[in-house]
Amino acid sequence: MKEVYSHYDSSIVGLLNGILNESKIPTILKNWTGSNIIEIPIPCLYPSIHVLNDSDAHEAKQIIQDYLDSEPEVQPDWECSNCGAGVDGFLSECWKCQSSKRIPHN
């Protein structure tokens, strides 16, 4: 088992862990709640991702780095076809009526 990523923000660690799992790389999270017990940041208590197979470490680090280096994809705002509300582009459903975003077919 090898550590491939550590960060004080568990939401970032969780997101990256999900990306690795989608890539079929088995992982385990350590210190998931350890950094939340004190106010002083201690790096050895940061939440961390460990690959179960050492042979996956290089690929996992590359996937993480590629994600962190990528530019965020900006989606245009859209209008709900059900209720007409204006919805922020990053949302996949309407904030007002919870209807799914309709993706136009080409």
C-alpha cells in the first residue's frame, strides 16, 4: 500500500479518490477525520489516499496530476424547459423545480 495524495481538505481528497476508483484503481482513505479534531494543521494527520497495489501508484499519481492541472470546463447558463427558471451552467437540474437539464441532440 502506497500513499499517492494527501491534503488538508477532505473534500478534495474525496473527489480525487472517486476519480481513481472510476479509473478502476483500488484505494483506501486514511486519516479521513483526523485533521478535523484540532485547529492546528498537522500534515501527518491530513486525509490521504493510498493505492492498495503499489504497481498502481505511478498511474494514480499521473491521474491526480492531470486532473489538478486541467482547466475547469465552463458550462453556459441554461433555462429550464419545465418552469423557465434561469439555471447556472454547472447545475444538471433546475434549482426551482428539480427538472433535469435537457441536452439538445445534434
